[in-house]
Amino acid sequence: MNAQPNPPAIHPRAGQPLTGAEVIVQVLADEGVQMLFGYAGGAILPVFDALYRHNATHAGEDGREPMPLVVPANEQGAGFMAAGYARASGKVGVAIVTSGPGATNMVTPVQDCMADSIPLVVVCGQVGTAALGSDAFQEAPVHHLMGACAKHVFLVTDPARLEATLRSAFMLARSGRPGPVVVDCPKDVQNAALRFHGEGELALPGYRARLRRSDQAALSDAECVAFFEALRRARRPLLYAGGGVVAAGAAPALRAFADAFGLPVTTSLMGIGAVDTRAPLALHMLGMHGTAYANYAVEDCDFLCALGARFDDRVCGAPDRFAPRARFLAQVDIDPGEVGKVKPVHWQHVGPLARALDRLTAWGRAHGVRPDLAEWHAHLARSKRDHAMNYDRASPLIQPQAVLEAIDRHAQGRAIVSTGVGQHQMWAAQWLAFREPRQWLTSGAMGTMGFGLPAAVGAQLARPDSLVIDIDGDTSIRMNAGELETIARLELPVKVLVLDNGGDGMVRQWQRLYYGGRFAASARPGRRRDFVRAAQADGFAWARRLDDRNALEQTIAAFLAFDGPAFLEVAIDPDACVYPMVGPGASYAQMVTGPHIASREAAAPLAAAGAMF
Amino acid sequence: MPHTLSILLQNEAGTLLRVAGLFATRSCNIDALTVRATDDPSIARMVLEVRGDVPALDRLVQKARRLVDVLEVEQSPP
Ligand SMILES: Cc1ncc(C[n+]2csc(CCOP(=O)(O)OP(=O)(O)O)c2C)c(N)n1
Ligand SMILES: [Mg+2]
């Protein structure tokens, strides 16, 4: 997936004497790494020094370094930059940090990448092997900490295994279900005198056997027959696509499959962009804050096929009442542990998604499968119209949805968008269009506030010609606000938009619903941050605050058109809520659509139509 | 109900901790635990006697099967 994943048959440096640190840098280069994110410190200095020398000797004629290093304000920033880079590009993100606090600051991004299956390699410095376990200065139990949250962690105590270990870390990060891999590297291992081999990985017999099994898994004719037999009987089939489709690069295969048989698609938060959200048969996001028409489609469907999706509790809070009319449930995933984990299924396949979908498309085409779904399509079109997303358009206050609509008019579904966590994240998921996968970058399963800003940095570096917008919350952005300065320093044309509702909006929404409106910890009266001055102080030449709804359109236009880093704070209605909402543990039948989106109960004739099913 | 899990894993520092930790931290009580190298010294067999409800245990077994340094997990009664 990276630029040069295959080093030449015999490595030009094979047999050369290198230090451990030089070996690390050479393996990074061989793996096609083109961008590094990291922060220095005593225990990792040999690696940074080797990187400095590598970049100096291999700089292009224009002075361009082959592996530029981006230094954040905090190691968490480096982790999320690498994650944003990985999410936007599909390549492995790489972060390099020092021991102790450098490594512990990396725990959150590593867990975040694990939860969202993002390929990441982290190289940590560690105290010398002789000092391990001695409570040495800046010693942290990285192996224990990361072992509990990473896909895998290596503590390299034998310098002879360093080269194969780092190479294996890349293989692990990108293969199977992708994830973060941590290589903990004691300082003496970095300084060891080694001979470079230029090839070789660790054996990892169990992992490789499982990988081989799933890589070779193919759908048999009998399995295709069973799938299409069920599809033939279905009147209201629905595809439910998750982040696995994006991770596997299976979006084209999914689109071809859905088109071939006229199958409507709803996606999870992580699956946004798997299909073009503007397509007629795209129902957008399902779940806790999904569109009403997607959630109604889940209620109505009689055939549901989950693709790289895991029925997590934000989608499926009440598993026994999820898709209650579905007579046939199918699931395809690369991870056998996800199949049937939450919801028992009638048909399953463990293997690469794109291959499975291509096979199903080909089989169905060859056997003339052409389901007549005209009635279902008409029903969904009506549902999209009657239960369309909407909000308080008459309010004198700026509504967050109006801001997003204005952005959408300019971006036309082409922007790369990162977010913080909270209401603004859900509004952005609901209201923005996305044509392609890897445009929507959000901390899905962990929900880590502070993700948006550093992820936007990584995304902009991965795709320098794209419009990258961080849609952030006024409290989420403060978690990694130090990275504003990084954006300005690197002169990245990232657009930072803060939807300012004066605090932890999503927390207040839950407190209003479930805690009698007692705003414990979320009401913070007193002085408020002056975001515009903060952004200016960090070097943003374009930084404004918008409070007048009449100036919305022109302000958004100027903001997005600015050639360079731009910061816009929009004062939005502090009481705006995210709707629809399916409460935690509730079924879709209990969805609340709020005051501005018609529910089935409100639209009696439609409720009757729903009841028909 | 007590269950016995037999797990083949790479015989390396840290592996034991990762596998045992998976069970110890997730409301699953370990009654007995033995680990020893197999005829192939790079591979060890861990035998765990655990108590916990079956769905929780099944989830843990799936998680253990996901660990990079685990080769095989057998469960009895399955
Ligand atoms: C690191 C972290 N801490 C706490 C939370 C819990 N939390 C979820 S949303 C939220 C409020 C976010 O406020 P803001 O960023 O302003 O977004 P809003 O909901 O107001 O749009 C909090 C505190 C979290 N998700 N992440
Ligand atoms: Mg807020």
C-alpha cells in the first residue's frame, strides 16, 4: 500500500554495518514511509539522529527530505497526526517518541487506532536493557500498558532481532484487521553495532496461519446459492456497511455490488463514504444519531447484510430488537471474532471484503439475479422525503446545521473532514456529504476529544491538494489546542471551524435527558477563551468569530477560500440538540426524532405504511 | 461452571502476561494456571481453569484467538 512496499530482491545495503538506530531508519525507508510524526527525548535520540543524517544524505535536489519529521506540541498530537495520515491515505502512520512520558502520552492514540482498526506503527525509546525494571528515569511499563491496548507490542531486548521486528510491525499493522503496533526500543539496542540484512521477518506462526486462512477464504458456490436464495425471497433488503469497507479498500466493490442488485446501503459512523452519500439508494448513517429514514429502513428490512460492521452499541443498543423484521441476517468480516458477536447471523463469511463482494456480484450476475425491488425503492424514496433531516430554520440564533449546509454548498462532498467528539461530530456526520471513503476522519469507537486538530494535520500532509476541514467543538479543540501552532508553523492550509455552543454540548444533552438538567461539570461559568486571539497568537492570519446569522454565507465562503491556515469560531445556539436520537439501550422503535423531523407517529399515513410490513 | 482452556502460545516474555491478563481483568476467575514449554521450545502450552458465564468466556476465547502470539485456543467443554 505504501510507495515502495517491496525492497529490491537483494537490498543494496545488505551486509553493511549499521547501528540499531540506522537499522530502524532504513527499515522505515524500505517500508515506503514518507512522513514521520514524533517528539524527541533522551531515550530516542539515537533514532532521531540517524533520521537527521538519512534525510540530509538523501535530500532531493530541491532540498526535499525523503522522510520529513513533523513535531507536534504533545506526543498525543503525533499519534493522532499519524492516525489522520493513515486514515486519509490508507498507508501505515508512523510515530516516534521517547520513553516514559513520551510513550504514555501515546497510549490514547494507540487505543484509539485499535478501536477504529487504523494501521499505525509506534517506535518508543526505552531505558537501557540493564536498567529495565529498576525504576530508572523516564522508565514506563510500555509493554504492559500498550500490550493491553495495541494490536501487538514488542520489547526488543535482543538487538539481533530489531530489524525483523520492525519489519514485522509493519506487516502486522497493515494485514488482516489493521491496527496499531508498538515497538519498544531500549537505548542500548538503538546504539548496538549490527549488520543489516535487508530482509527477514519474525515467524509469528499463529498469526500467519490465521492470516493465510482468511486470505485464502473464498465463497463456495453453495454459499453463493444460499445468499442469493435469501435475497430472492427478500422484498426489503438492506446493506449495513461499516469501517471495514473503508479499511479494506472495498468501497468500489461495495458500490458495484449494491448497483448490480439495487440494494440500498446504510453506513455506520465509521463507514461514511463507503458509498457516495448523495446517491439515491444511500440512506446515510444509522444508529443512535442516524437519519430517521436509515433507522426506519433497519426497522422495516427483511434481509440485512452487514459488511465490515460490528453491530456496536451505538448502532445496536438493543440487539434482540435490532432489525426485528429481518428474516435473514448475513455478515462478512475479516475478523472471525466479530461474526455473530452481538447478533447471531444466518449466513457468514470470514475473509477479505472486496473479494467476497466481487464474487457475489459475479455470481449474481452470471445467474441472472435481478430482484424486483421497485416497491421498496419507492418506499425508501418517500421515507427520505417525509423523514428528511431538518432543524429550527426560523431561529434568530445560528443553527449548527445551517453552518454545515453552507460548508456543504462549497465543498460539494469533496472535503476531507476531521472532527472532535460531541454534538458537532454528530451534526457533521449527519449533514455533510462525502463522495469517497477516507474523507471522513473521526474518532468513532473511542470518541476521543482532541482528535480533530492533529488528525487534520496528518490528513493535509497526506493529501496536500485537498480541502481539509477540522469541524471541532469548543471544548474538544482545547484538548490538543497546542497543535494550532503546529498548523501555522507548517503553513498548512487547514480550515479549523469551531462550533461554539459554550461548553460540553453533548454532555449537556445527556444531562437534560437523563439527569434532570443538572449540568454537573459541564456548566463552566466565568471567563471564556478568546479563540480568535488564541488563533492569532498561534500564527493564524485569518481568524474570525461569527455571531450574525446574516453573515453566515459570506463568512463561510471567505473562510474556505482563504489560501492558508484559517480559523473560524461560530457562535451557535447553545441549546441545539442532536436529533434523531435512539437512547442508550433503546430500540429503533423508540427513536425520538425531535421537534423538526417528522416521525412516523407524526405522519399517520406513513406509520400505517410502516405497519404493513 | 469451570472450564478448561488449553492455549498454545509463543514462548516469549510478555506473552504469558498478555494472555492471563485478558482473563484476569474481565470478570473471569482463574482457578488454576500452568505454563510449560512444549517439545518445540519456542512454543509453550498454557492451561487455564476458569469460571465465568459462557457468553463472557466465549468472548474472551475469541479475544485470545486474536492475540498475535497465540497459536491455538481449545476450550473444554466447548
Ligand atoms: C477525552 C474525552 N474526555 C471526555 C469525553 C466525554 N465527552 C463526550 S462529548 C463531550 C463534550 C464535547 O464538547 P464539545 O467539544 O464542545 O462538543 P459539543 O458537544 O459541544 O459539540 C465530552 C466531555 C470524551 N469523549 N473524550
Ligand atoms: Mg461545545
